[in-house]
Amino acid sequence: MQTENITLNKQVFTLYIQYESDDNLRKKFNQLTNEVWGFDFENYYKSGYWDDNCIIYSLFIDDQIVSHTTVSTFETIVGNESIVLAQLGTVMTRPDYQKQGLSRYLMERILQDYKEKVSGMFLFANDSVLDFYPKFNFSAVQEFQASAPIVFSESSHHVTKLNLDDSNQRKLLETYVKNSIPTSSFDTKNLGLTFFYCYAYPDFGFKDSIYYIESLKTIAIVQKEENTMTILQLFQLEEQNIEDVILALATPEVDTVLFGFSPLNTDYNYTIHKEEDLTLFVSPELEDLFNNQKLMIPILSHT
């Protein structure tokens, strides 16, 4: 944990960084997160999967948290080069401390702290604050979602649904996440965040969506709704024909597959993807990448 006293607007704040192991401070953080976003990080902490890739920055005054930003770091491969990127999320300020420059201070501090540590940054901004992030040279970019029609046929590959309450099956997913080959044009490998969505928070619905295809050495996070199957993420130990994976996962009523990430195979249909009230912003290092390719941030990598 890192602690500093900061003076802003003639008030003294305490900046806490990476303090999740402090029970009292974490409780305050969870309370504000619940008030603003309707969930908290307590299950994540207790799950044991909160790792050093999730770094929390918070300003406190006395014992009250007043402003916060989370940094999540990812390993990815861009143009055959392995790099580290950072995503900013869980941005929030108590209503009575808004418009006092606290979020600006945290943004400037994080940019300074990570300028030599990462090769680029991205974030999702609420549409009500679209004018804030350009002040830090972040640009709004479009995302594109891939899709394809499916003609169902019987597959010889057996699919097993994983239960992460079973420690052996949990270890299996860990192995696949840690050792997966790239399956996306914008691969964001982060073990902790995967287990945040797939294990620590069943309410998000992904704990019940994990499928293992042993013969294809693939674990897929998949959801189906009526005639559409969405593959949110693939973890593979060896390169496989993605069409084999799709047919193994599909059921007779499915006639369309959507991807919650950017598949390496670009021979799909692409449409502009935008979640309600959210716009993707990227730092200057990533602007050309997103403007020149049809990419999306993997859904299971959002913070």
C-alpha cells in the first residue's frame, strides 16, 4: 500500500494506492462503489483472484473516500509485439466533492505513474462526460463487432459445462487463461479480471457460461439467447479451426454467432458496436490501431 498527503483546493486529502488488503479502507471503497455502480469488489477480494494487475487509486478526506479510479493492466500482442496496456475504470466521485478537480488529479497522477510502464491506455466513458477525456489527449473511437451465420450440423466434439465451485475445474480454467495462445486481434490477457466475471460475481451471469471442449483444447465463455450464440471469449492451448469450435458449441436453434472480442479470422460481418451510454476512448498510442482496424475491447475485459 502506498500513502501520500495531497493538498488540493486548500484541502488536505490522503491518496491511497493499492490498499485492498486494508479491511477498513476496502470497506469504504466498496460502499462508494455500491452507491455509484450498484456492486462492490468484496467477493472479488475474498476469491483470491484480485492480483497486482488491478490497482486502485483513491482520495480520502479523514476516513471518507471521496474520489476514485481503478487501473487494470493487460498483456496483449499488437503487430507480433507483446506489450502492456492499461484500462481505467470505476471512475467515481462523491456528489458533494464533484467539480473540485479530484478526478482530474487522479487522471494526471495515473498518467504520470504509468507513462513508462504501459504502451497505451483505454477507458469507457459515460456519455455525460465525453468532454473530459480529450483534455488528456484521449480520443473517442468506434468499436466493431464480428458476426456470422451458422448452418447447424452435428459435431463430433464433446462439450462439458464447467462448474467453478469445483476446485479442479477452477484450476483448469486458470491453466487455460494463463497459457492460452492469442485468439483475438486485440487480446487482453488478465487472469484476475476473467475470474472477476466468471467466478467472483455470479450475478453477471458468466459463471454459468463456461464450456470445455477437451478434444479442441478450448475453453469458451458462451451465452445463447433465442437463435443467437455469443462467444464472449476463447482460451485455447493450441491453434484450432474456429469453425470447429463454433459448431461444437452451437445448438440446432442457433443460426447466428456473435463475438464478444475481435476474432483473428476477419472473414466475418462487422457492425458498429456501442453499449448504451458508453464510448471507448484511447490514448494517442492506440488511436491509429483502432481507426485502421475493426476492433472491439473484449467484453470480459471491461472495467
